[in-house]
Amino acid sequence: MRIGELSANQDIKSLGGELHRLVEDWFPICRSITGEGLREQLRRIGAAIPVTMHEVPSGTQLFDWTTPKEWNIRDAYVMDEAGNRVVDFQAHNLHVLGYSVPIKRAMSLEELKQHCFTLPDHADWIPYRTSYYKEQWGFCLTQRQLDTLPDGTYEVCIDSRLADGALTYGECVIPGAEEAEFLISAHACHPSLANDNLSALAVATRIASALQRVARRYTYRFLFAPGAIGAIAWLARNEDVARRIRHGLILACLGDSGPSSYKRSRRGNSAIDACATYVLEQSGHPHEIMDFTPYGYDERQYCSPGFNLPVGCFMRTPPGRYAEYHSSADNLEFVKPAALADSFVKLARIIEVIENDGVYRNLNPKCEPQLGKRGLYTAIGGRTDTKALEMAMLWVLNFSDGDHSLLDIARRSRLDFGNLRAAADALLDARLLEPAPAPDSTGSQERRN
Ligand code: ZN
């Protein structure tokens, strides 16, 4: 993969529109951590890229967890005495507490209220609430809706089914020249919420589609799974594959208009940490780099001490830091085409840099080699950026001591990574450099030569 092959020449407007249309298309599906909604989502992704669906039967032990029962829902409502649906699942799938057990009976407003969830500070928004591991039922509604319900008797119906079935996740594996893998993981379990996490499902799908069309060094594995239990299920069933993960990113909340952010892996010094930091710094846009914490998305699982994988989290505004988070206000208007396209381009750059990184050894380390007699000052002449390439050669020669990767040199020099890659290629051709084993802690990492 060449630098720029994924990220450059994107028509940002049409890319943003394309990504937003995917989010719109998928928005109405009632996803959950199991069930037909989740399967439908994976099938829709599968229409764009090859997705293998895996089913983990209910009751399967997954480390300290057990695969939950499968939940499906057809309908739900609260009906007043006049026969009006005053709360209606058909109007918005957030109206039902996720994983609600079935119920159908009449009750007083007072009793109903004990099963109602609202957001008093945002009286027109429906909250997103679930109860996966405690069997109960409930409705989520706007505070304004609740306030207008008169005393009386209400018919409450949740036509759901909680029974033995399976937990589903989808994988798309795009083989590369190396067995070493780059994992891209996004949770697929939220119902009608756009930023969290249809934005990331759309960006991941589009990047997987683009990766299929370019030569790849790494094998890319895309995982679309329910949050937490899906990542736990995948790790429990793929410990051998997990050992091949050289770099990884969790994608979430990629469509809001806040700045890009990156949460480091638990290791804190992985190549993916350096690379994401470099790309966000180089973008010239406001951004935030955060240290690892053991809460948030599936970094909790991938970076648990028994795995400690080099997996960071690429986002815009982190979860819980925007008011619309986990509410009906995380809708199609909240997600912006320009933000989706910008997230795509930055992710593409991260992939390009990782693909082109390498560690080298200067074969003429005692004083500078004479570049002129090797034609290196002119070998790449005729380009307007010749000076930048000469500078890049000096940096690559000086720091190629087997301990610094091109990415390290890029961060230290603040030079463009593409120029450093071109300089290293010219120096390799002139036999002034040789590939060196990577110095990092992952051991067997094979580097580009
Ligand atoms: Zn969420």
C-alpha cells in the first residue's frame, strides 16, 4: 500500500454523503446484544463487504461470562383507556428497555411509573436503557410524555421473547502479505442511535471495502459484535488469533462534530499509539489524546491483562461527554457527513502509516555517507519537494540505528511520513540501509524491507 492510496483524492462531500446514507439506512433496525435486529445489521454490512456470521449458543461459557439468552421483540406499547398508544415501540425502538421480558396486563399509572425511564434535564429526549443481566421490563419515554399521562388504568404490552438462542457476531477478514493482523472492532448492539455506533459501523464498512482494492501488508480483521459480551465471546473463541494481532483499533462515535480523539492502548507505547498520535498531530486539527482507562468500550476486554493487546480507541467526542449520548437526540441530524468523512480519512492515514512503517540500520554509520556521489541528491530530483526529501534522508540515516522506526523519526523530526518513507526507499536502493528487526516488545514482528 502506498502512502495516500486510501486517504488521498477522496471527494469529501460525496464520501460524507455515502457514509451518512449508510447510517440512515441502518438507523431504524432494532439492534441488541442478540437477536434478529443484530443479525439484520450484520447482513446489511455483508451486502457491502464479505461478512462471516458466527453464532454462540446461549449458555456457552465465555471466561467468567455466560452467553445470554436471545432477545427478540415484535411490538410494545402503553395504551390508555381510550385505546390510544401513548407510548409506542413502533414510533421509536428506544421506547422499550432493552431486553425487557414480556408482559401484557392492565395497571395503574402509579405502578407503570415504577417501570418508566426519562431524562428530566432533556424533557423531549428518550433515554436509551437496557437490562441485559437482570430480568425486568420497562419503557423509556420523554419526560414531557410522562408528565401528560393522566391518572387511570393503562394496558401495558411488551411482545418480546427471551429464550435460548444464540449471540451473533460478524467478522470480515481481508488477508495481507503477512499473517500479522490489524484488528478493527466496532460494537453493533445499540438500537436507533446514530453516532454510537452506526457512525463507526459505516466508517469500518467503507474502509474494509477500500482495503480490498489495495495491496496489503497486514491481514485486516473487522469485528462487528455486541459491546462487551461480543468482544468477550470473540476473545474466548480466538485466543490463537489474538496472538497475531499486531495493531488494533476500536472505532466508536465517529460522526459528531467534535474533534477527533484517540485513547491509547493499555501498553501506552504501541506502534498504533504512536501512529494515531502522529496522524492526529499532523492533521493540524484540534484533537485529544487520552491515556488508557479500564472503562469505555471494548478496550476493557482487548486490553485486559491476560491479553494486553495493542488496541487503542479512535473516536470523536468520547462516550458520556456529549449530552445527546445514549438518547434519542443521538439521531441522524447529530451525525454530520463532513465529520464521518474526516474520520474516514484520518483512519485511512493511520492505516497507511502503519503499513509503511519500518525499522532500518544505517550501513554507513561512521559520519555521513556521501550522497552526491551516489546520485541521491538528484535521484529524486525534479520534484518540488526535493529539499524536503534531502532533509528526510539525513534524518533517516541518522536515526536508523535499529532502535527507531520511521514513525519514531517522523514524530521526532516532525517531517512528513511520506517523505521519510520515500527517503528510506531511496537509501535502501542505494544499499545505505538494511531492514532491522523491530525493537518493540511484541517480539516476532516482521518489518517491511
Ligand atoms: Zn453506547
